[in-house]
Amino acid sequence: MESMYIESPQNNHVKNLVKLRDRKHRNRQDKFIIEGLRELEHAIDSSYPIITIYYCPELFPSEAHTEFIEKLASNSAFQLIRMHTSAFSKSSYREGPDGLIALSEAKEMSLSELKLKEECTLLVLEGIEKPGNLGAIIRSAEGSGVDAILLNNCLLDTYNPNAIRASQGLLFRLPIINVETDYLHQWLKNNQFVSIATTPNTNNSYSEHSYTNRTALFMGSESHGLSEKMLKEADHLIHIPMKGHADSLNVSVATAICLYEINRQKSC
């Protein structure tokens, strides 16, 4: 049920939403913002601990947005706060906002909490720097049946607003876990994963490799690829054959190619 109406862009709620664009404030508060109807629906369906939903009907682009708020108004689990267009525009990170922003608590998960299937596929991302790439990778991972994403030495946090938007909210559908390098490799061995690392320095094509029941695919940073330690710890190395003059692919594209081949083989 609506509890208040915010008109001023100088309101403390507005100021805090603006602060949460920055990682340091997300880390301090263990909170983050979710913007957009599609993203919010994924978060709610995935039982994310949403605290407050801010909305501005004047900015709703469709009847679906109105129906969404009307449905939530009857649910006491959500605090709804209406905003004036000026307050909402100040709060919104996006160009052309759709009138919906939520404040949510962050969710932390450990490897020990993962429920592993016999044919489990994990995606291990090392040193990823760009939130747009992370979001695109998450979309491909969710679509190709990845069971969890493990982040190692990445230069951004999962709840970066651009990562959430680029993933179209699908990051709420997957376990995404930050892991330390040594613990990661030991855990993979203990749980009988075969680790596959991507590198141009091998003749083993991704499409010719046979993917076993439990697979961990290693993908490296946009600028440097995988570290020597990651490559050394991997059980197998694969590459994506290139034609023409290009010597590499965007990491999100390369990840999608490999993941869908893994999924194809495991689905046969």
C-alpha cells in the first residue's frame, strides 16, 4: 500500500537512490537498485529481498506497468512510494525511465550452498571489467542452462546498474558467487568438475572437444584473457577458430559460443 508521496528531488530517498549507483555505497549498505518492469519481475519471481518500490505513473509506457503496481498494492510485503516526475527523474539512472525503481538487499551465496546436478555446468569469469559484458554473458548463461556463475578477481560487482540492465534482470535467476582463486580450484577438483579454459594458444577447437558430465568453463578478461594460473589449473584448453583478420571476439560473444556448444552436447 502506498505510504507516502515524494515531490522534491532533494528528498533523502532520492539522494540515497542516487548514491547507490556507486559501488562503495552498495557495499556499505548491502543494498542496490533495480530499475525497470522486466528486471523487477525477475527479481520478485526469484524471491529477492525487495524493501521499497518507487513508482511514477506519469512515466509508465504501458498498461502492464499500471497492472504491476495495482497487483503489488494488495501485497503488504512491499512498501510502495509514489514519486513526482522530477523526483523520479533525479533518482533514475536510465535515459527514458519506465517509472519503476526498487531498493533491494543484496544476496550473498557460497559455493557450499550450491546444489550440484550430475551434468552441472558452471561458468567461471576471471577479471571481467565491463558491466555491459557481464550482463550479456549472464543472459547467454541463463539461456544455455548454466547452473551458476563464479566470479574471480572481477573488477565490478554483480549489482552494477548497467550489468542488471544488460542482463535484462536475468542475473536474479542464477546463483552468482564471488570466489577466491585457490579455494575455487580445490572445490572444483573435490566436486569432480572438468575445467575447460579458453585460449588462442591451443589447436583444440571448442566444437571438437567432448564435454563431460560436470563442466566448468573458464573465461578471462576483455583485455588480458585468462591468467597463467587459470590456464595452468585447467584440465583442457580450447579455442574458437577465427577467419578473416579478426584475432579475437568480444568476451560475451565467445562465452555464448562455447556455452551453447556445451549445452548442445549435453542435450543430445
